[in-house]
Amino acid sequence: MLGLTPEEWTAVALSLRVATVATLASLGPGLAVAWLLARRRFPGRALLDGLVHLPLILPPVVTGYLLLLLLGRRGTLGAALAEIGIVFSFRWTGAALACAVMGFPLMVRAMRLSIEAVDRRLEQAAATLGARPLAVFVTVTLPLSLPGCIAGAVLAFAKAMGEFGATITFVSNIPGETQTLPSAIYTLTQVPGGEGPALRLTLVSIAVSVTALLVSEFLAARAGRRLGAG
């Protein structure tokens, strides 16, 4: 099927796993940070906003190197984590972490804009009726901002599928362990006769990204119709 070799299928499967884990792991923190930036004013808010968006302005290689310094086996936190059996560097879990860090700003920005668009009078009305803050968020804010949250998740997933610089710096390019689609394509372009396999993987990457966008549009439109019906 598609003429992919077992090694190429491994890279595709690993990319999907890494992107999915990175996206799912980011959803909770991303939603919390987006709500915090959209609904609260506190000392250090500008600093938090800057830190969240830092991966967007830093070269991906720099982000990967910082992760290596922090979470590598001899890193500031990595050494302590390694003693209890938690290792990220040169593992697929490290690739997922790097992808989550790179996609986090895109997710948070989309979610934040969507939450800011929710009419605060609706939230205040729910609070007036006795709903606690968490209940207001779950029953009012989240449903109304759902299309934007879905868009943020898909953006993060697409970013994870295409991430290269941070992952190759943090977890290297190990076939079967950390070699994702971008890494595999890069490797194939460096060897004689690799143009054909590189093109196949490029087409697979495009197909996955387009599918993710179509699914996002479908889910966002469905959420919008439900809101309209409500």
C-alpha cells in the first residue's frame, strides 16, 4: 500500500503517535493557560504570555538544545528524573515533549482568542444563578469556545507532525525510536537514490495534514451547529 517500506511505515506511525501524544498532553495545560490569560489579570501576566510564546520566536534548534540542557540525562532536571527511571532525551517520549513545547503557543493562542470572544455577561449570569467558577467554565465558557479549542488542538497536531529542529536536537534521529517523518525525509535527501522515498513520505505528510484540517473543519462546524441549535 502506497509503496512504503516497513522502515517508512515505522516513521509514519511514530510521527502519528508523537503528534497525538503531544497534542493530548497539551490540551489540559493549554486550556488552563488560555483561560488564565483571557480571564485573569495578575502580576507577571505579561511574563507568562511571553514565556508561552517564546518557542515561536526562538529557532527550533535553540528550543531543542534548551530541552537537552534541562531534561537530558545530565541536565538540570533530567539527572534527577533519570534516577527514578524517567528519561526523555533520545526517546520517542522526548520527541513528543519537544513537539508539545513547539505546538503549545499555537494551541494557547487559538484557545485564548476563542475564550475572549465569549460574552462575559453569559458567564456572569451563570454565576448569578449560583454556579461555581468551575461549573461556569464547563457549562458556559468551554462549550461556546469549543470551535476555537478544536482549531488550537489541530494546529498543535499539525505543528507536531512537521516539527524537525527541536526534536532532532533533543532526541536525535534514531530509526524506530525517534525518527519521525521530517527526520526520515531529511535523512533520505542526504543519500543517493533517496529522492523517491522522500517524495512518498512528503506526500504522506501532506495527506495527514490535509486530513487533520478537514477533520478540524468538520468538528468545528458540528460544534457550531450544536451551539446554534442550543
